[in-house]
Amino acid sequence: MTRRVLVVEDDLTIASSVAARLRAEGFEVELAHDGPTGVRKAADADLVVLDVMLPGFDGLEVCRRIQAERPVPVLMLTARGDETDLLVGLAVGADDYLTKPFSIRELAARVHALLRRVERSSAPVSTRITVADLEIDLAERRVVRGGAEAHLTPTEFELLVHLAERPRAVQSRERLLTEVWGWQDAVTGTRTVDSHIKALRRKLGTDLIRTVHGVGYALEAPR
């Protein structure tokens, strides 16, 4: 089945370049050039490539409205490298991001990796993972800590599961990018991991994931 990708980008040159590459990769591509149109056209998209700066309302609001309807993988594009913007994007449901200027080839690779992750996570499972007061239901994709449910994006969920399956074992950023994100070249994307870890800490508590400076992260079992 051909996957449908919606590209929401007001720069027509960038939008046409991204669309051409994704069509060459075998995707069905639809374009939107403002926030309201992006929300309307996202109803049946398998993945959304979403610019932050848009007319009508911005990409963060688009992402928030899309995710309120149904969980859809979102790859955000931003001209700003400010970490606050990136964290806000992750908080409203984005799964990954690229900072402009970016490689069209890398964008296509990220799209493939996001869709592979969605397919992998949709396989039927019935396992639960429990680490101290953290409970993860893999079948229902629910996370509860201390009796309170946390609402995670698909990528946050996959990252947490990867760490929880290996409690206290340190995972390097490069390994996480390869095994969770599915990136073949994991050298340049370590900020992606850091941003998602910060989002997990904000939702689940700062004592759950330990930073091993210069190496990576490990999930703890706080008492």
C-alpha cells in the first residue's frame, strides 16, 4: 500500500523539492501552504512533514490540532535552532525534527525511519514492562508512573520502551538513534535524543532517566 505524506510548507521552492524527492521514493504526496489547510488535509495522512513558521497559524498549533484528532507521525522543519522551540514541538506531538537548511536525502531517510517505527510498533504484543513505579503496557501503548498516566508521542514511547527493557544499562546516543530512530548515520543527530529525553523527564519525572556524561542515558529504578 502506498503511504501518503502531507508536506505543510509555505516556501514553495522547499515544498516542491521535498515533494519531488518523496514521490521519487514511492510516496503519494499532498501539499499545504498554510496552517488551516494543513490541519484539514492531515485527516488521512500517514505522516506529516510540517514547517514551524506558517501563515494562518504556526506549525506548533497545526501539530497540536492534528494530534488531538488521532496520533500521526510528524517530522517538523524549523529555521530556528533554539532548543526551546524544539522542546515545544516535541511537547505538542512531533516525533522528529530537522533544522533548515537540511539535506533532502536526510529528510527522505527520516520519513522512511518514522514509518518503519510506526509499522514495528503496531505489531500485536501483550507484554507489560514494570520498573519500580513505572508501568508500560505495550499492547495498549499506555504508560503509568505512580498511578498517573503519561501521554507520550510514538517516538517518546519507543525510546522509553528501549530504555526500560534494559534498566540501568547505559545506552549511547548513537545506539539509540540507530535502534529507536532507525537512522543509518547516527553521528549528527544526538540533539534529537537529548530533546526527547528532556520531554520524557518533563512527563515522567527527572529521577527516572540518568545522564552518563559523554556517553548516553540509562533508565533507573528509583525507590
